Amino acid sequence: MKSTIVFFLLLLSVIGVFAQSKVSQINQIISYKNIWLKPPQNIPNNTSIDAPLMGNGELTMSVGYKENFLRYYLSKNDFWRLRSQADGLSGPRVAGFLDIKIEGFNNVDFSAEQFIKNGITTCLLNKNSQKIEAKSWVSATDNLIFIELNAIDKSATVSIKLTAPDNKQAKSETGKSGNISWLTRSFVDSVDIQTEVAIALKTLNYNGNTILLQPGKKLIIVLAVESKFKKTKPLEYILNKIKGLDKPTVSALLQRHNNWWQNYWNKSSITIEDTVLMKAYYQGLYTMAACSRDKKFPPGLFGWTTTDTPAWNGDYHLNYNFQAPFYGLYAANRITQGIPQDAPLIDFMPRGKWYGKNATHTRGILYPVGIGPMGIEVTRNFAVGGYQKKEDIELGGLFYGQRSNAAYGLINMAQQWRCTYDLAYGKKIYPYALAIVDFWEDYLKFENGRYVIYGDAIHEGSGKDKNPILSLGLIRNAFSLIIDLSSTLKVDENRQAKWKDILSKISDFPVQQRNGKKIFRYTEEGLDWANGNGLGIQHIYPANAITLDNNEDLLTIARNTIDEMQRWQDTNTSNSFFVAAIRVGYNPLIVINELHKYALHTNPNGFQFNNPHGIENSCTVANALNEILCMSVGNVIRIFSIFPKDQNASFKNIRTWGAFLVSARLIKGVISNVTIVSEKGKRCIIMNPWSDKKVLLIRNGKAAETIIGNRISFKTAINEMIELKPL
């Protein structure tokens, strides 16, 4: 069988891009070809899903040609088998399959093209000059799926069937209600929380499940999907929803769908000369829009569930994998896609407190390596053997000796808070942040004038390490955040003295000599180095513990560590390595060149080759580009500060610390069009884009004060727009 997949978007010239709006920029993102050999699977030892991906952030779908039929894999973020037990039977599960069989179409040529601007995907099946076209999209505004089948030149007999994988734990039922076929799937036995999903199918223009498809007369298949978490009686709900759907309704829904995507792309934009990186930037943001919008159920490890046996149970892996796809969303101003990350972490707090009390005899929360939604712990009572050792399991929880998982969960919460200063959001995350600092207040040991961490593995199962460098970074993030939250929300202000004392006296980052250079050591005592991950730089990013404002000696050690690691394409933590390099001023030409190679090292849908961890790298490129164009860590905005000045670039509405939306342009080495929208009226600190030139502030269109200095600072008002111009 010869199978090819082609994803396509209009490719504009770089010169033309700078004259286009942010909406039209999305049209130039992607044009490439690749070989597609198998249907999407996320089974143990897989490398990725290598098929077109569609979704609305709650309902997801992928498609593949399998043997002699076209299969659409349907999944929903809130459809799991929910049991706190590491029995291999719990985790996200497939909602169902839609199989389309075409008579005589065995071993066909198969291709597909997808428009990232709205996710519409068209498959083409070609057999002996007879062609069938299948165009599909998942509605961005409803849990509805639409598939149009079109016979080109010749008629074809098509049969349609809803089905689901065989699974002893699942209860499945099928039936018909008038001209509507339906399927339900549930997990109700031997579970902690019962789950159910329902799918209804209706055809337009033709009747029945076996159809003679005629040229010029399209078959429109409509699917409605819903779960028991959203509707008490999901089957009854979707039957009523789909009953009245007709072609005019479909057209109206398509318009709403396109409007949603247009608004999504309007949130922010960038333009650079490297079209490979432009493609990867927007494809990553597309991926997260398609799989992350359900506030209670973020995407699991793979984002799209295509089997009932996903690797690692498809869970939320807390020592970076779960958090990584969300890193880049906040600067990209896609807050809605970032919000779902919080729910499972907050929901697990009662169990986390139990572990803190009973495993480490502390207040606060202690989290294992893998959890699920709604307080479920899918790694509980993991069997000893192979990778897991006896000491990795404590009171039934799989910790691998690590104490940092809950603090790692605070990374993206801290980023959203610092980028929005949304008071309601601050109140929401405060109990979680407080539980983390409670834990570390009790767990840290004060000796010889400093706070020390004992018995905390830097790497899974690395042993009772002393002062692991990642935890030292995460502690700094947590205590800085809690002080900010406490001051803003006016709560627990009497505790700030203790928190500030811990911040000022926490142990320094351990260092070592390696190949003639002073670099960071993974721990002060214990594991010194590892060749298969980027843990030695994660205190820089995502823990935000080192910035360009640190002293040059520390920055030199950091750059030496980047040099020594060279983990640009690593199956663990490449998603943090690029930004860590940018944060410490590493050679930007090397960073961009390596990022370009990284962006080419992908399957057609953007998933990295040879990376078994699903969607974790979706926004690696977007995150790195936002950072190199407009860095704001530590509340200091740096525009094009390390971006090569001989390359043209522009960006619109990158969200920074302090709740600012920043835009700027770099053309032929000249920075211009610098505007800042202040959402919360906080003081703005920015490195002068024009070095030591005087800067005129234009506030809401009126010339205001002039400021001088390499680093300038000025007050802002809520929703004020400020333009900066050099004098």
C-alpha cells in the first residue's frame, strides 16, 4: 500500500507577510509532505500519533486509513476509566470509532491536507483512477463533527458504522432512533467515579448506513458527542440535538466555527523570516486549541486518545510531561487553553495532604508522579519490578523519591498569575500555592545559616539526593509567588517574614567542574549529571530562578551548562532547554539554528520524531520564539534584546509579566511600533529598546513624558495604551 499525507496552507512571501494582518499571517504557516504508514496509535513504545488532529478543546478526533476502511478516532477529554489504582486499566479511553468502508477500495493511495487556520481536513482515497474525497471538521462551538463524502467521477458504495474497542471493563450499547444511529460507552463497575459517553450519527442527502454515493451529490455525516459530566442524560441530549440538524444549520455552524478560529488567531501573532519556524509556531498553538479547553479535564499525555491501552495510562505525569505543553500559552495570550492545567492539581489536594501528613510528616501537599482528573491517582499501588524499585513506592504512592511534583505543578499557575494579575484567579490558586510553601517550610532543614533539602531525588529513583537543583529553583518560584499573592490579596501577610527569610537563605545552586568548565551540578550530594534529560537547567526555566539580571559569574556557569548539555533534541525536556538558553543570553544564532532543526524533526502533525511523550513538545517552538522576541521574566520587559538584529521580525500582543500586552517591529535593524497595553495599571519596567536614547511616551494617543536611561520605568493606568518612540 502506498500512503502519503500532505498538510497544506497557503505560503506567502516573507516580504508580503509584513504588510498582512495577524489573521492573514496564519494562512502562510505550513506546506509540507511526508509519508504516513499507519493509523494513529498511542500504544506502549510508540513514537507519536502521526495523523491529522482535529478538535475543539474538549472533543477530539484523528483520522487514518486502516486496511480497507477510513477510520475516525473519537475521544473526549472527560471520558476516562476513573479508578485510583495502577492496574493498567485506568486512564483516558476512546469514545468510539466511525468506520467508513468503500466497496472496492482496498489498499488505496491515501493522502490528506489540513488547514491549520480552522482545522478542516480533507482526505483523498484513490483507487484505479476512482477517487473519494472526505472532508471533516470538529465544530469549535459545539460538540459536533461533520464529514462530507464526495465521489469524484464514479459512483461508489459506502457503508458507515459506529463501533468501539473490545474492553472487558467497558459497557457498550448501540441502537437506532428513527434515522439516527447511536452508541454509548461507559465504565461503571470497579471504579471510583462512573463515566459515560454517547455518540449519535445522522446522514444528510442520503438515508441508511449503506449508501450508493453519486458524483455531484455529497453525503454529509453529522456526529454529536456528549458525556455524563456535561449532561445528566447524554444520549437523550445528543439525540435531541442532532434531530433537527439540516444543511442550513450546518452552514451556520461552519460560519460560527470559522469565526471562533479567527478570534483565536487574533489573540496574538508573530512574524519572522524563517517560514519553518513560523509553521511550527502556529501549528503548536493549533494543537493546543484543538485539545485544551475543558476547564475540568485537560488533555492527557497524548492529547488524542486512539486506544484503550495508552502508554503510561495516558495520565497526567507531574515531573514535567503534563505541564510542558502549557508553557508557551501564557505569553502567546492563549489563557483559555492554559486554564485546564490547574483542575487536576487542585482536585488532588486532599490526597496530597494525606501523603504529606503520613509520608513526610509535614503540613502541605506531597504529590506522586502520576495522577488523573477529579482526585484520581492512577499510579497508586504500582507493582515493584523492572523500572520501579521498592523504595520508589511510599504508602502506595509512586514518588521515585521525588518531593518536587506538587511544586512543579505551580509553574504554569505562577505564569498565568504574573501575566494577568487576575484577582479571581489569584484567589483560586492561593490554597494550592500555600499548601506547597507549608510543605517546604516543614521539609527544609536550617543549618549553618542556610536552608537545605535532604532526601529529594532529582531524577526518578536517583536516591536521597541533597539539594537537587530543580527543587532549589522550584522553591524560589513558590516562595516568590506566595509573597506576591499574599501582598496582592491581603492575606497571611504576617507570614511573609518567614517566607522572605527562606528566600534569602535557601542554598545556592550546586556547581562542578566538567570538561574544564564550571557548570551546574544536578545535586549538592548525590547524582551529579545525567545524559538523558535537561534537569540540570530547569531551575533556569521553567522555574524562573535565573535571569539576565543575575550576576555575570552565575550567567557564565549557566551558559557553560547549556554548552555542556547540548540537549536541543532530547526525548526529555527539550521543551525547557531552548528557553533556558535564551534566558541566560546564550548565542541567539545557535538557538535559532537549533530550533529550526528541531522544527524539521517532526511528523506531519508536528509531533516530534522518536519522542514517546505525546503533546509535551507542542508549544516548544512557540514558547522559545515568544521568549526571544519579548522576554519579561522578573517583571523586566526585553524587546528583541537577544534576537539577531539583521533579521526582520514583528510581534503583536505578546503577554508579559505585569499583565501587559506588548507589540513591536524590527526591520533592517531598527526597532519601531513599540506599544504596551496595560491591563491592570501596574508599573512597567522595560529595557530601553534604543539603548541610551531618550524615549517619548505617547499615552492613549497623546504625547506625554520623556524618559532616559538603559532601563526605564513608568506608571501605567488600567487599560492604558502606551507607545514608545525614540528621540
